[in-house]
Amino acid sequence: MAAMAAAGGVGLHLIGAATATLIVAVLVAAVLGRRRRARARAQAPPVEGKPAPEAGCAVGDGAGPDVGTDVIIVGAGVAGSALAYTLGKDGRRVHVIERDLTEPDRIVGELLQPGGYLKLIELGLQDCVEEIDAQRVLGYALFKDGRNTKLAYPLEKFHSDVAGRSFHNGRFIQRMRQKAASLPNVQLEQGTVTSLLEENGTVKGVQYKTKSGEELKAYAPLTIVCDGCFSNLRRALCSPKVDVPSCFIGLVLENCQLPHPNHGHVILANPSPILFYPISSTEVRCLVDVPGQKVPSIASGEMANYLKTVVAPQKSMTLS
């Protein structure tokens, strides 16, 4: 059994809740956006010298290379890709700018809850969990002080295909990007957005640097920033107070079996929980929540010592 350690993630979350929440937010944003633009088109008088907008599209202002683009989306993660596909399927012309289009290697968003899978079905994105060796998840097993119990998802009223799904986050993201880019009216481009273009307090578009280093500007009636919790653009719009109570340490355990197949495993340890769940047919993710803002050093051996002396003695289950 091999293990690979990596540090990342902030705080302690139920795995997959963020993914499901983002998909719900995407759906709400898409619906609200359609309603607002529909009202605006119905109320706006024709502009002299420009054709009146037709249903389902917006007329560009001719201020940049993205004439005719309805929406610019910054970031092609779960939220950005799902939103691009949803708006594109609705007939919008979408320009997605993503900093890095290679497959991400992250330890977040790896377990999609059944509610998230239902949202994928609603958005027409359920095939994004296919062909990535995703594993069905039917509930959780809880361990504490030598005792354990199983909690199943209440799925009796749903189709047999409805369940949680666990997977490599990067594989899932790539499938969603491919799905969005398959639409002819969605342009997916690798580039780094450096600033928002504003005029009289209104965002008109973005300035970005292409993969080749060229500085360009893109314009659209609506710009949506979906570039994650470490967004530089967010700091330009607000001053959030970030609290970092703990950090997740992620390990991949190869060729081992969990006690309860198709279940997430939660050890209620001290000082914080330890999580196990499959991310492929041959790999199990272990997440250790380490309190405090400082991650133990891997180079100095502090990390290995923490895992051996604090975490391993509390692993109250057997891996085969």
C-alpha cells in the first residue's frame, strides 16, 4: 500500500457539499440571469444605428474583440464550466477564460452528494461522471471509540442510478470543460484575467493575458467571476475577512479496501475527524484535518511524525 501526502484545502467541510452547492448556485444564477436579461430586452428601446436584439441574444457594443458575446466567465472549474454549458445550451454566446486548462490536481470536490448528482441530471451534465472511474457512494460509516455504524442516503424514492459519486476532482473538471466546449457558441480559452474593465462603476469586461503572453481585452454585457476562493479579482470588489481554523492533509492509499464498500468513512478522532472514501476503483482518499494555520513540514519529517503519532493510533478500522 503506497501513500502520497499533499497539503491543501481550508477548514473542515463535508466532502462534496461545496460541489453540490456550486451546482445549485449555477442553476439559480442562470435562471435569474435569463429573467433579468429578458426584462431588459423587453424594456429597452432600439438604439439608432444598431439592430434590435433578438430573443436569446444580445447585441455587442463594438468596444472590443468580443462583439456579440453575451457573457464572459472567468474560471472553468465546477461553477464556471457548469454555468457556461447551461447558458450556452440556452443560446447565449459565452467566452470562458481559464488560467490553466490542464487537469487540476486538488483534494477538494471529490465526493458529490446525491443532491449534486440530481442537479447534474437537471443540467444535462450527468455524463461528466462517466468514463472517469467514478465510484458510487451510498452513505457513510461512522467510527468512534471502537464502535461503528452505517448511515445510508434516503434514496428509496429515486431511480437506482441516483447515488453519490466520488472521483478524482481533476477528471471531473476536465469532463465538464469538454462538455461546455462542445457547444458551438461557447469559447473556452486559456488565459489569465488581470483586471476587470469598469466604466462609471459598471463592469464592461476583462483584461487578460493569453497563453502566448499577448494582452487582450474582452467585452460583454455580463461578466461572471468564478475563479475560486483565492481569486485576485474578488479582492478588487470586496475585502473579505478570511479565517483559517485548520488545513486538510490529503493522502492517496493505493490497492486497499475499505470495511464498507461504496461508503464514505468518518473517524471521529481527536482533535478532529479523519475521512476515507474511494476516488477510483484502486485508490482511496484519506483526509486528515489538522487544526491551526500552519501545516506540518514534509521536508523536516514533522508531517510524517504527526501522521504516525497522532493520526495512525486513532485509525479504528482495518484496511485490507
